[in-house]
Amino acid sequence: MPMAWVTGSPPPPGWYPDPSGQPATRWWDGRAWTPSLVPFAPPMVGSEAAPEPRPAPPTLPAKAAWLGLAGVLVGFVLGGVFQVVGAVLLPGSTAADILLSEIGLWCGLGGTVVVASRRYGTGSLVRDFGWRVRAIDLAWGPLAALACIFTAGFIGGAFQGSRFSGSNTNIITSQRGNTVGVAVVTVIAAIGAPIFEELFFRGFLRTSLASRLGVGAVWAQAVLFGFAHYQFGLGLGNVSVVTATAGIGVVLGYTAHLARRLGPGMIAHGLFNLLVTLTIIGVIR
């Protein structure tokens, strides 16, 4: 026990034996214990001699990832149910059908994340998945968005003119000329999708798979992200759609991995989708 505790005065910030008795040392910030643990104490103690290291990235047990399958299935079922209800209550409104379908999917994805956090994590989406935004993310987000644009453009260009070239933007093109519909799909693409998809894929799936695959989880979740955008009826065109979307998933995955939070990726995802949406409906030419 540090002498400062014996004398009654708080010790300076530094590494001390974990008060829980674990064979590790915990960081004391001068006022309270933090979650930071290391197996061996640094050689010096003090605010200048031993600065607190960057917190370790959060992880969940790999078995938690299986909840994702159930979450996606529940989301699709709810989306279909909501869409049917919308067709009955608002017949002829394709914008309402799209919105209700997406809300159902988001319920499945969001519900999975909450259940996984409570069952396998701390119950906090911030601590378990890094679901937070910082001011610096307003700078990193646009840079990551540019990387997404370059990646999608490069992959799309590689398939251009081949039978494997396709597009999954029909949800946007179907609303061209419909002011309400354009507003709905823009909100879905630029706000809803970035929040729930980043939380599910880069938050929940990546952190769950990381306990087994390490940084390889970035690639694994990206592949699953790509296949999640498979379009029935598109045929071989899905090759370019899935590949390009997976490429974007790699960029967003590494963004979350390096930042250790979802803020930059959510901003990048939203800006990318917004640019694509505005381009397709003709606002940007």
C-alpha cells in the first residue's frame, strides 16, 4: 500500500497494485481508480513519469457474435411485419413502406447490441462498443469518408461494364421526383443506417470477433457487412455490390479499430451515404 494512503493524503497519479487483489496493477488518476490494468507495474509512479496508457480496446466473448444471426433474422421479420402494417394504414406510400421496413431491421440490430452488452459486457454501449463521438471526429470522419469514396469507386470501376457490375441504390432511385420519399431515404441513408450499422457491425460484431481473431475481426465483419447488402434479383451484379460494400466495411472497421470508438466511422458512413443519395437524386451533378 502506498505510504500516501497510510498517512491519509491521496497518492499522485500512477500505477499501483490492483486493490481488488488481482495479480496486476491498476492506474490511479489522483482521485479514483480507472479501468486500466497492466500485468506488471511501470518502473516509476507519478503524473509525469508514468502517464496513463491508451485504454485497451473493448472485446466481448466470441460466442456473443452468434447473437448477431438472431438479430438479423428478427430484424428482417420485424421489417416485413412493419411494412405490411404500413401498407394497410398508408396504402400506396412507398416511402412509408421503406421507412417502416428499415425501422424493423434497426430494432433487430439495435436489440441485439443491447442484449449482447447486458449479457456479455458491462451493459454500457459506450464502454463495450465505443459508441461515442468526440470533437476530433468531425475531422477524422470526413477523411474516412474520402477513403470510403475512393474504395467504392476503385472496386466499382474494376467491375464496370462486366456482367458482375450492379447497384443496390434502387431504394433511392425509386423515390426520385417524390419530395417526401427523397427526404425519407436521405434520413435513412445519412442518419439511421450510420448509427445502427456502425453500432452492429463495427461495434458489436467487430468487438465480439476480436476476442478470437484480433485485428482480423476488421476483415471478418467487413465480409459480413458486404453480404448483408446482397440484393435479391440482382443476380451476378451482387458480386460488385457485395465486394464494394465489404471494401467500405474494411475502411470503417479500421477507422473504429484505430480510434477505439465509433464516432469517426458514423460520421464517415453518414457523409458517404449522403453524397451517394444526393448524387443519385440529382442534387449533386
